[in-house]
Amino acid sequence: MKTLRIIPLAIAALAAAGCSNDAPMVGLGIDDSYRIARMQTLVLRPALDGTEYAWSVDGTVESHDRDFVFVTADEGVYTILLTITDGSETFEHRCVVSVFHEEVEYSPWIARVYEYTPGPGQFVNTMPEYTDGDSAADMAAKVLASIGGERNELVTLGSFGGYVVFGFDHTVVNVPGENDFRIWGNAFYEATVDGRPGGSSEPGIVSVSLDVNGNGIPDDPWYELAGSDYGADGTIRSYSVTYRRPDPSKEGEDAASVAWSDSEGASGYIPHNIFHPQSYWPQWLDPSEEAYTLCGTRLAPNAEIYPPGSKHYVLYAPAWGYADAHPNDKADLNSFDISNAVDSRGDRVRLPGADFIRVHTALNQVCGPIGETSTEISKACDLHVK
Ligand SMILES: [Ca+2]
Ligand SMILES: [Ca+2]
Ligand SMILES: [Ca+2]
């Protein structure tokens, strides 16, 4: 480093208002100060190219990426220092961010549902209920009516890969060293075998995304929150299952069962049963499509018949880090730390918060009379909003 020049640096700043669609441009060019509400992101994009970047907040280096997202749960005044190195030259820019309390108090509960695409399953079209003519947007609205606020009504994600994407009326801040949000499902224990709790554990993998382009919609990179089984034998990343629309020309229950094939070359059926007579195919999917494919990390099957020789299935719970895997009274085991985010290579990523949360059914498993394994969720809260 030969020279240190303090120059005014053009910074294109975008104060992305959480998940809202009206993210305003608050400044182009030189901004020395910003005012934002807590739990709202401030995206800083330097207009100057360099070979290295360093962003520090109140003296602590937080990122070496070109763009920086600042968000905090705490009101106060913060000093952000950007250092750009270009060959032998170094440039610095300092700005002060005043963070104030929101004018309308945030809700700690789900405020938005962006997408709902379950895998086929015995509770699909009933949890929530499909009505003739409902679109995907109508179904997302019905999911919000179930899991939004404190409604606490279960929604099914169906078989492997089925998912929901939801968010809050603000950004969930990644507070260092703490869990950041909690998700409720309907898991229960009924037996502990060889020290492993089992019962109905239907784990859902949780992924998070930050609205870095500030457009209010989940079209930004996703990061899986690595749970206890992320690196386990039997876990498959980039797994996919293609489901085929039921063939009514077949006989009996087979006419309603859903055939699947996966990216590993395996195939099977999501069987139809007499207890849930409706179609298991999401009725709002494009009627011209004969198949759809769901993707994500898959965990190894977790069910076994127990006691041996019975017809009873026990689904064992993974240790930690999944939705709908442990009973709701296990607060820590149903809570999630954004610091567990990993990229597609499995490397940790620094994420200051999350605007979008995605849960998908992690298992491709059918358990005799109880049918396919499907994650259910009923509500979620931001642990940093009281
Ligand atoms: Ca955290
Ligand atoms: Ca976006
Ligand atoms: Ca469940």
C-alpha cells in the first residue's frame, strides 16, 4: 500500500425496504450519511472498481465483497468504512448510518407468502383447501391465511421437494451467536430407540435469501441452512424428483397414484389411499404440463418398522436444524441461525439477514399405510421482534 488517499467515492445506495415492493433509491453518487429503520437493509454498491474491497462497521471488518448489505436489529449510529484497493492505490469512503425505530411496530409473525408448490401428497388440495379455479397466487394467499400472523393452521408441503416461501414485514436480522427465527410444525415423539427420539419427524430443509436487488421478490441467491445431517451419509445435494400427472386410464387406486422418478435413477409412486379421496396432484398447476420437477437437498430415509414385525412406522428425528422434525415445545430444535447458511459448494456464507425463508420436504419416503412423508408447518416468528 503506497498511498492512502481519502476521496469522495460514488456510492449507489439502495435502501431496500425489507420485503416491500416500493424500495426507493435514496441516493446516487456521494452519500456521507443515511437514515434507515432497524431491520431494513441498506445495500451499498460502490461505483468504483478495485481488486479488493473491505467493509467495516464501527471498526470491525465484516465483508470483502464488492457490494455490502447493512442491516441491524438495534437502533443507534453506525460508521461504515469502505476500503477499495486497486493495484498500489487504496481509496476509502466513510459513511454514517443512523438507525431508528420503525414507525409502525413490526409483527414477529409471517406477513407474506410468496410461493407455495407442494409435492403430491394425501393432504394436498385440502391443507389448505383448493377450490375450483384457484390460481397459484390464490393458493399462496390461502397459505398466508393459515400460517400468517398467529393463525397457526397446518399447511402441507407434500412429498419430496414441495416448498413454501414466506417472509415478514421486515428483514430477519442475523444476530451473531443467536438463533434468529423459529418455525412450528406437527412433529411428535412416541419412542426413543437406541437413544434416538422417534415418532412423527418429517424434516423440512430451511433455506434463506436476502433481497439484494431490492425488488421485494425472491429472485436472489438462496442459501441452505446446514443442519445436523448436511454432510451425513445418505444426504444428496442437488437432488430432484419429477412427478407425473396421474393416469386416469389405470385401474382402481393406481389411477390416482402419482408416479415419480428421481435424479439418481430411482422411481416409485406416491400411493393414493381411501382415507384421503381427493386428487394428490396440486390442482392449480398448469393443466398442460404432464409433469413437474422439485429440487433440493434430500436427507436419507428416517423411518423403520418398530417394534420389529409390527406394521408401525417410527420416523426418527435428525439431531437439529430442520423444520417439523421435533415437537413444538423444543424451542431450540425448532429455531434457526442464519449463520448456518452455506452456498451450493457447502461453504459458509456471511449473511446479515434474511428477507425470504423457504422450507422444503427433505425426504422422499413412503411409509406403508401412513403414506408419503411430508413436512407441515403452521407458523413462524422472528425471535428478535418482541
Ligand atoms: Ca444468528
Ligand atoms: Ca429480489
Ligand atoms: Ca409433519
